[in-house]
Amino acid sequence: MSVESFVPSTALVSMTDSAIRYFESRLEDQPGNLVRLSTKASGCTGYAYVLDSVDNAQEGDELVKINDNITVAVAANAIELLRNTEIDYVKEGINGIVKFNNPNVVNECGCGESFSVS
């Protein structure tokens, strides 16, 4: 008889396979660049996600290595808002969109622009 234990994921953020393919193609001609994830005050419910391709992390950013080609720098002031967020890339018709599966969100505005956490 064996005993298995549940060990929760300790990654600050993660990416789906679809998101990995998307960001690898976006960074293909920018070797060494990071994906920087932050938030800004926005919309009717509080915060909006901000994604940038950057040369270097900013002071206090937490680095999450997704694979050999992708490292995400999470802004220091957004760490608690984004903890355990999964970044996804989905096709909606002919359009592709980056989606955030954030377990900390308690409310989103109707247009999807902003979110709030408890």
C-alpha cells in the first residue's frame, strides 16, 4: 500500500501549451527577451492585465521560467493579484486572444477589460 500526498503548485504563473507556442513565436526574433506581466488600475472593477516584451526585468520582479525559451517577469506590485494564474491563448473565430485563468478574481466587468480580487 502506498500513500500519495497532494503538493500544490508553487509556480506563481503558468502557461498552457497553446500559450507557450504563441509566446515562443512572438519572441522568436527577440532572443533573450522576457514576457513581463503586470497590472494597472483600470475599468469599472479595478485592475487590468498588462503584457509586454522586455529586455530586462524591473527591480523586484519575480522571474518564472516557463521553458528554455520563455521567462515571465511578474511585477512586484502584482504578485499577490496574479498568484497561481494560468496564461492561455485561445482562438475565437479568426482571432486569437491571451486569456488569464486567475483563481484570485472575484469579479470581472462585463466587457472583460478589468477584474477585482478579494
